[in-house]
Amino acid sequence: MLTICIPIFEQDVSTLVHELHRQISASDTDTEIVLIDDHSPGSFDQKNRELEQVATYNRLPENIGRAAIRNLFLKHTQASHLLFLDGDSVIIKADFLKKYIQAISIGKYDVICGGRTYPDQAPDRKIRLNWLYGKKTESRPAELRQQDPYRSFMTNNFVIRRSILERIPFDERVKGYGHEDTLFGLGLKKFRVPILHLDDPVSHGQLSTNREFMRKTAQSIANLVRIRYILQEDPELMKEIRLLQTVEGLRKKGMDKWVRRLFGLLKPILIALLSSGFMGLTAFQFHKLGLYLEMERARMR
């Protein structure tokens, strides 16, 4: 049995759920859809509650976060395999579910990742930063992802054997947005859990505005600083995160404080230009580096 698990926060998942239900109806499989809303405002609750005819719907009395809500699905299903999809996913393949079921039937892999894709055409400048970053870092074919399977793990579209999630749950010490997939991927790597990467992507259907994407990025970097503290300089974490490798390279050369000071001077200009959509990924990566150095220093005080 397969359960499709969709955590929701401030999203209308009607289109996604109806397409999944159509594919379930066309298949000869024992598959269900379970939705858990992480205490979204009432308007989203009202809309998504209409899906109870084709899915099991639950709304939490308080927000518990991206890691905890994924663990919670274990209490709402007895399926042997769980397919996790983000609520803003768009199904772009008519055989999306069929490909996963075929891969599960092989029985060789405990985790199967389908991937993520972004539209080819550049969107409006007000949402372009999210699109640029996604196209560059997330939208990759299975062949490339399989070369580094644990670093390539993403939570937006993957199947996991129930027994593995019970053994290696998401780390609920990570709050807010970002890097819950990093910690989970490290756990899979440490236990040598076999991963298969498939070319079975969903499209990212809800691009954030530049300002919102930068706010989420700041949350993600704050989580990274926290994770590094929690794991106490775990060498495996250093291997997986390029930003940390860059920071350590600067530190060895005694340049980290100079980069932090330069970032402090340029920060208002960077924020303005990145928010407008008139600066690209190089400036954005420098912004991330500066934020990390700034937040790390603040934590050490």
C-alpha cells in the first residue's frame, strides 16, 4: 500500500489532489491521499476541506513546522511506503504515479526521489530570483542527482519505506524554513540507506516573490548556523554544504572578517537590487555568504 502525503501551509492543493486522484483511479493499486494542514488561515482550511471526498484531511490546532509535520504522517497511515509531495507541486506527467509504483515494486531501494523542475521561460522580475536559483541548483536530471545521491535529496517529491522513516525521522529541532532535507539526507547517508533518483519530476508551481524568497533564505541560513552548532562541526555536514566549505576556506585565509565587513557595507544595496530582480545568482550567493558570517558571529557573542 502507498500513501501520498501532502503537508500544507497556506496553499490550495485542489488541482494537485484531483490530478493524483485521477492517476490513482486509472491504476490498479492500493493508494490513498492524506493531507495535513499546518494550521493555515481559515480560508485555506475551507477550500482544502472540500477534498475530503477523495482524500483524508486533517488540520492541526497549531503550527508545528516542516520537519515535525512529515513525521506526523506516520500516525495517519499504515502504508508500507509514503510518497511525500509539497503542496505547491504541479504534476506534469500522466504516468507520474505509475513510475513510482514501478520503482517501488523492484524492492531494491528504500528511498526514491523524483526531482523538481522549473518552467523554461523566465517569469516576471518580481519572482525571478526564486526561478533562477531553482533552475541552477534544483532542476537536475536523475543521472546527475544519482552521482551524489544524498546531497541531491530533496523533500518536495520522494518515496520512503515506512520502516526507514520510523528509524530515521526528520530532526524536529530544526524549526522554520530550510535545511530539514540536509539533516535528513545526512541521516540516510550515515545509515547507508539505498537511494534511487528517477526522472519523475514535479514542477514548482508557486514561486515566491524576490523579497519572500530572500526572507526564506535568511531563515534557511539561520537554520544552517543552528544545525552546525547542534552537530558540533560534523565533518559530513561540511562535505555536503558548499556554503560551509566556502566559509572554512575564507577562515583559513583569515578573510572571513573582511568579507563580513564588506557585506555589512553592501547589504542595503544588495537587498534593494536582489529584491528588484535586477541582480543574478552571483550577487545572491554573496548575500547568502554574508548572511551566514553575520549570523554565525551573532551566535558566538
